[in-house]
Amino acid sequence: MTLTTQLGIAISVLALWYILRRRDTAIKRALPFPPGPPPKPLIGNVLQIPIDYQQFVFTEWAHTYGDLIYLRIINKPLLVLSSAKAAFDLMDKRSAIYSDRPHATIWEDL
């Protein structure tokens, strides 16, 4: 191997180590997610959810993990609300936090 190849490999390894290290520390500093079944690498919880009758699996998980169940579906987060109280608390009481509305400049600047 030439010196250029060795240098390229060394820089790539250091860059990968740095990226993974930053990701791990960012995850540790963030607030913890609600409980849920452990995800598989890369695909998350895709294989644990059946195509039909998902409500039975979600009900079973609600007994195990509680009203809020956190899943990863192919690296996308999914939050399952398994009770009316949890849905009301998040969707109605905290709607200002979780609603994604565009900025209405004309109304807010008047």
C-alpha cells in the first residue's frame, strides 16, 4: 500500500470514530425515550408488528410497557398512544408544543 492509501484509511477510520463518538454522547445527553420493545439493528421493530391486527400487539405491549410505547421503524421514531388519557394529554393539553403549524407572520406581527 502506498502512503496516500494508508493516510486515506487512517483519516477515514478517525472520521468514523469521531462521528460515532459524537452520536453516542448526543444520545446519552438527550432525554430518555418512553419504554418499548428492543429494536433490531437497521430495521428496528418492523418484524415485530404484524401486517393485520396490530391493535392486539399494541395492547399486549401496553400491558408490558405502559401507555406510551416507543418504536423504531427503519430508523424512524414511532410513538404509540395506547390510552385515551395519554392521547388527550399529548394532543390536547400540550398541543402548542406538538402541533406543527407554519409561522403566520401577518397575524403574529399585528
